[in-house]
Amino acid sequence: MPDRIKSVRNSVFVRGFNNNKEICIVSLFAAALCLIITYPGNLFSDVYERIELARNIKDLVRDLIHGTQGEPYQIWVTPTPAYFLAFFRIFLGNYSGYAFFQAFFFFYFSLLLIKRLTVKNRFMAYILYLFNPVFFAVSIYYDVSIGYVTGFVALVFLLELDFSTLMNFDRAAVCVLTVFTSFIVFGFRANAFTILPVAAAFIIYNQKAVLSRVLLIAMLFLGVFFVAAIPKILNIDTMSPSTGGFFWKTVTTIARMPPEKQEKYITYYDDLYGEGKTKVLVDAMNREEKFFPSIHVLFKEFDDYGRADLSKAGLKANLEKYINLFREEPYEALRTEVFFITYSLGIGNHLFLGEWYYDMWDQGSRYGLTGSRVRHWFLDSYSFAVNKTFFPLRPYLMLIITLVIVITKIKIEKIKYTQSLEFWLVIFSVFYYAGIVVSTHSMEFRYFYPAFYSMLVADICCLAGFIARFRERKAVKASE
């Protein structure tokens, strides 16, 4: 027993916590303050669906145990956050605990990341993070992007550890936590599967032992397995949310065709969604004065807001429609694809800040929301920071700025690109957002936020280092 206690005390996790108590205290205070100001946090449409699932989790588990599962529970959004919402509902009786712990870990891992990336001028980097609305305001936002970011940063820390040199206790902890953080990352944001190749490359680079590489990659994929397996076990139908992107692009292609071509495809989707439905969808798109950057313009033309119909048709059928139209009308389909890609990158058009409201659908009072000027200011500060500072809504510009800053730092320090964690963050961001661009439902900023977060943190840390270097050189010159 004493040896076990000693191994726990010497654990890299225990030592890491002891060395970062100040960050823990700051994170607790920041999370509590943000929740007090915004109680119960910032809710929006997707959260209400997940809350409804959270209310039914106990019944789904009971049906599984008793073997009485009937029709599957249908949900369009990713169900993984609902498991955590259910946990806090069962043990605390409300959902504010979810917002608090999300905010705490968001601050905690972000500050640890800044500490990891900065050697000098660290205090300045902390200030630029803590007092920036694009960070503190989203800490209590129930969007999956915040959970993804938190899980992602934790996963990066785990995969950086040299697994072969750890004690057995730490190795077991790393394996379990890698599965858990992988479950969060890929369960919260379904489009994030595109970062798997980068995560595997990151593991291979950081782990020199072949067995360590194989084991950690296996743990990574085990987390992905649980993302897919748990809904099936609980009889939850996730309703193929990735279907929407291909469906939206195909209808857009038909709507943007010249009239003589459009006539040929005006019944293209009738076999899946009913007679005359294609024309209804095309007319809905053409009613807009300009392109409406969200699939919701089509959802309004369906019962149940389109989700059941799209899910019933399935990803395979919609993907086949998308591919077949590409074969038959390559120019028109490619023109739409380029339009979607450039729009998602903020080229020609910029993203928009959606699903950020003071009290969406006036349901906040059900969860304890009481209006205040401070809460208005808190939420408005985020809207201002995103909408008025130009580059957040233009991903291409954010990427260019970050690449210039990160490459400059690499050249100054004379290190390899793979030795720079900032550069890895950029690569993760590119692969993540590529998945969003391919299957996007909407040109909203919240889908870009995880990539934006990684790049902005890298920028802040690099700039803090540049300023420290400049001050040192200035001091040296002054002393000569």
C-alpha cells in the first residue's frame, strides 16, 4: 500500500496539479464569476434538444436493462453532451453544474496551454486571454465547440507525454484519459473526424517507442468507437446530421442552374421526399434576395423541420444524389462547391454570428435566468468582438495571419516545424475546419470557433514572446 501511495504522489498528474495551483484557483474564480453573471449560462436551440434527451436518459437506460426498448429516440444534434447534462441533472437537479465545470476546464486547460507555449512575458499572454470576450464569454456557452476545444487541449497534453518513461499508474491514467478526451472531442463535434490523421501523426512524432504509438492510437480510436456505440446501445437514432450538407449543396446547385438546365432536375429529389418537393425547395431558395447561408431555409419546407425526412432518406441516398449530379453537371456542381468553400473561408462573403442570443425562444426563465444589464453587457461584448474586429468572420485571413506569426517565431528560434506546438495547432485547425467546410450546414462562426481558438491562442503566445524579445534587445542597446 505505501508503494501505491508513493506512486500516486509521484504521478505526473499530481505533480502537474501541484505546480499549477494558481491556475486552478484563477480558473475556479473565473468560471464562478462568468456563471453568476450569466446564470444559467447561454442556452440556444441545440441545447434544448439535448436537454430533452438528458431528461430521457434514465428511461433509456432502464429500458436497456429490462430489455423493453421500443422505437429509437430520435435526435438530430450530436447526443454526447446530453450524457453530461443528464449527469448534472441527476446529481445536482439542474444544468448549471454543466456550465460551471465546462467553464472551469475551459479556463484551466487554456491557461495551461498558454503556460506551455510561453517562456517569457507569460503574464501578458494570460491577460490577453482572460480579458478577451472571445474567450471568457464562450466559457458558459452550451455549444459543442466549447466542449470540443476543452477536450482537444487536454488530449494534446496527454499525447505529448512520453508514454514509455511513465510509471504504470500514469500509463493507465493516460490510456483512460485518452479514451475519455477522444470521446469528448469526436462526440461533441461530429465533423472533427478529419483531425484523426493529424492526431495519429502527432502521436508518432511525440512517442518514440513503437508500442506506445500503437497503444495511444488504439486508445484514440477506442474513444471514437464509444461515440458510435453508446447511442446504439441506448437505442438513440442520431439521424445522420452529415446528410444535410450534401443535400443543401445539391439543391443549391439546381437552384443556381440556368432555367433550361434546371427544368431537367426539377424532380431530382421527388423520389426521396415526395412529388413536387424538389420544386418547392428550389423555389424556397430563389425567394431569398441573396443566398441564405444556412440549411434552415430548406428545413422550413418540411414537416418536423426536415430532420426526420433527411434521416429517413439517409446519408447514402443523399450522397449518391450529390455525386450523380456532379457527374452529370460537373460545371454547375463545381461552381456551387467552390462557392460553398469560399463562403466558408470568408472569401467574398463572411461568416455570421448565429445562435448567440440573450434568451432564445424566451425559455431561459425555466432554467433560472433573470435579466440584468451585466448579463446583457457580457453577451454583447462577445458579439462586438466577433462582428467588429473583421478577422474572426474571415477564416482565410485568420489562417494567413497565424501562419505568418507562427512561421516568424519558428525562423527566429531556428527550430523545425514539427518542434513547434503552435504549428501543430495550426495543422489541427486546418484539418478540423476542412471537415466543417465539406459537410457544413451553415456558414456560422461557431463552427469555425475551435480552429479560431487554437490559432488565436498561438498568435497571443507568439506575440507575447516577440514583445519580450524586443524589450530585451532594447535593454541591451540601452546598456551599451
